Amino acid sequence: METLGEAVNVFTCCVFTWDLLAIVLPAFLVAGALVVFVPSYTIMKYLGAKASRVVSYGVAAISGNVLTVCSCNVVPIFAGILRRGAGIGPAFCFVFAAPAIHIVNTMFTYQVIGLKLAAWRFVTVPVIAVLLGLTMAFLFRRDEQARQTEAQGNPGIALVEQAPEQTRRAGFFFTALLAVMVFGASRPLDEHLPGDWGQLVRVIGVFLGVGALALLALRWFGKEETIEWARQSWLLVRMIAPIFIVVVVLIGIVVNYIPITWIMPTAAQQGGIKFGHPQGNAFLPVFLASLFSTLMYFPMLTEVVFTKGLLLKYFALGPALALLLGGPGLSLPGLILVSKVAGWKKMIAYWIVMVLLITLVSFVFGSYFGKYICSCQLQQPGA
């Protein structure tokens, strides 16, 4: 293995596969449904600027446990809740937390790496997300006041509670759409079915589920709102997809020219920054790992395998946790998409705050727990 691209191939792993269709399509449809079907009252009640901070940040921080999205797929949903009047703090709390932690990657981290890193990842992601949201709300409080004032005067985002029956229908519809998205991301099917049949079953299931929900939308909400659902979803696709594809392709090309020794120095190399234990738990290596993790694009779960490989020989615990925290939650394509939705100033502030928070948490973790010992190493003679 000579280049970083050989360690994480973003093309064959995620981008140019059936997964793109099975996972990304429902994400855009969820975002469109948020804009059209979910009552603005619900979004404003739980995530709005006037909602209780405990409720709004709590909902945003734990939302990742019911979603299976990456740093790019989450942006359409982020755009949807912003359009419905969500506060900037809860919205940014959500956009990091949703891809950074969910049941699947928590269990996968536990199985592949171990309990300590899995537990710290599970516990610290919501904490980091809440701190991020509070910081963003404070930094852009004037912009937020102006945006909320405008939202209150917008009849499309008016804080008017809908009829209970309509609210129940919208809740069921949105839950069913989330279930379709979760099914599309259900990788265990791939393990139990031969060849590519698992992916094929997921793609067919997603299309059947979307078709059934489209018919249900026509019956419950009417033709005009169903067409509007498709239109809002397409607007988000048109806004986000071109940027996503171009940036991911560029990253895939660039990483094929980055020597793996830049982050995994060999024993023969002298000088430079050491990422292994104990030097790797110093502040600078952890900071650089945090910086790298927030710019590199890691398809879902690949950050776990990548980090495991580094831990066995080259990485200390601090940089490893930084990769696990920043890898799924942020990426250069995701950051550019966030700037498209929220603006460059907010995106840059978001990135800087995240790098600092991830660095701090990972530095404390690495300094406290020390060296990583794998169960496979314990079984070796003389270990």
C-alpha cells in the first residue's frame, strides 16, 4: 500500500455503487417531505429559535441514532429544516450529529476497534454537537434574529398548528419515508445474500417504498402537494448533486497521489510528526488528525476500518478518535454543500469550531487512556 487512495477508495467504496441510489435518493425525498408535508409548527416547536434549548438541542443531537446518512447526504435534510424555520444552533447541531453517530457505526466501532473508542465516540458526539450549536447560535445571533423575524412573516413558515389528523398523517408519512431510507442503507442484507443481490434488493425495495408513499401522498395530501414534494426534492438535487459529484471525484483523484507515509511514517523515517504512541497523543498530531478527518471524504463505516488499520501499527488513541469523530461528520464535499445552504461565513465558522472541539476531546482521551491494545494482539505469543 503506497498511497492513501489504496486505503480508502471513495469511488469503489461508496460513490459509484448502487448504494448511492439506495441511500441518497431517500435522503433528498426526506428533505423535500420536510418542506412540504411536515407541519412548520412541529419543526418550530422542537427545533425553532424559541423552543426550549434542552428540547431543541436534545432532539438535534440524538437524531443521528435514527438516521443513517453521511456528511453529504445529511445536507439536503439540513436545508429542509432550515427552510422550515429551525434555529441555526439546533440545525448545525443536527448536521454534525446525524452522520457522526448512529447505532450502526457505534456497533461497528465496538466490534472492529473496541469498547473504549466506541463508548467515547457515542458519548462525545452529542456533547460536541450541542457545544457546536450553542457556539454557532452565539456567533450568528444577529443573523438569526433577522432570519426568524422574516420567517414569522412568511406564510409558508407560519407558526400555526395544523389539525390533529393532518399532523398524524404527516408524522406517519415522514416516519415511513425514514424507514425506506434506513432500509436503503441496511448493509447486513449484502452479507446474507450472494453476490450483488443484497444491493439489488435494497434498490428495488427503495423504489417500491417510494412508489407506495407517492400513492399515499396523492390520497392523503392531494395532487398539488405531491407534485410540490417532487419539485422541492428536485430543487435540492439540482443544487447539491453537481457540487457533490465534482468535489468527491477531485478528492478521489488527489488521494491517489498522497503517499501513505505522510500519515503512516515508517520506522526508517527520521524527524517529522509522529502519530504513534506516545508522541501521537500530543496536541499537534491530534490537531493534524482532526484537520485531516474534517477534509477527507469517508463513506459510511469506512472510517472505522481505516482507523483500525492505523491503530495496529501507526496511530495513537488521540489521533484515532479524531478520525472517528471528524471522518463521518464532516468532509470537504459536505462543507462546500453546507456553504451552499447556509453561506460561506457560517461554513468556515462551523469548520473551525469543529476542528477545535474534536481536537480538544481527542487530546484529552489520548492523554488519559494511553496506548491502544487490540484483542488480536493480546492473543499473540509474548504480547
